Amino acid sequence: MAVMTIHVKEATSATSIQEIEGLLLKMDEIERALVDVEEGGIKITYDENQVDEDQIIKRIQLEGFHIE
């Protein structure tokens, strides 16, 4: 498993955080997604043999979120 941290502009309210976490956890390749509300950072644990960081970022962006 690999770990990455990204910052999502919209990760500041409970609703958007739940949306982002739900989106990520629907992906079979992602084991865990933890959001730091104060910083807007998301720590993602994923299977690097099945998905890479670019694919995860593109999926988040396709849902209308903005990576900082």
C-alpha cells in the first residue's frame, strides 16, 4: 500500500468532506481516506499496483473538486 496527501479546495465543510470521502472509498483500490478539516488535506492509502496518484486525482477532479 502507498500513501499520498492532496489538498482539495472544497474540503472545508462536513458535506463536501463526506462527498469526497464517499467518492474515494467507492474505489476498490483505495483502502482509506482521511480528511484534515483545518487544512483541507486528504491522506489516501491506496494499492499502488492497481491505481496511481494521477488516476486518483483525475477521479476527484471529474467529480468537480479542485486540487490545490
